[in-house]
Amino acid sequence: SVLDNIYTVPDPYIAVNSLESRNLFLSGRAERRIDFRNLPTECTIKIFTVSGRLVKTIHHQGSSFDSMASWNLQSEDGLQVAYGVYLYHVDAPGIGEKIGRLSIIK
């Protein structure tokens, strides 16, 4: 299935990740994010804690298959998420659903 090719990068996300680009004009951290890769053209990604609490919903509209969406590691309330394991659910209308996991470590 097309959904079997979906994955997250980086996984695990490490608190200071070498994939983050440096911002030479500002002090502090660069952009924090996890990318969902190989997404279908249209889908909804829901990210949950392992206890089942909804953390974030991302509505993705891409131009072609193999597209990606990014999560800035913030909750729906704009707060930084805690370290730990998270589950994600991708719902692609007319295609199907996929459940996966990702980790954020210190």
C-alpha cells in the first residue's frame, strides 16, 4: 500500500539535532521539527500521546505523491511538547489509514 511508505525524519528526534539548520541571525535554537515523508496528496495527520491524548492535527494538501508535511513540535495550544513516545495516525480519504510512532529524546 502507498501508506506503508510513510515515515518520520528524524526518528528519534534528539533535543539538539544535526538536521536542524543554524540561524546565523538569531541566538538560540534553530527551527525544531519532525517531517512526515511520502504522504499522499491529501491527508490528515493526528499526533497522540501514548495515553491517547490528541496533541496536534495537521491537514496536509500536497501537489503530488511522495510529498511531506512538517510538525514544529508544538501542541494545538502552542506549547512545546515533552520528551517521549508519540503515536501518529494518517487518514487519507479514498486510500486508507496508517498508524505509526515517533520518539522525542533529550
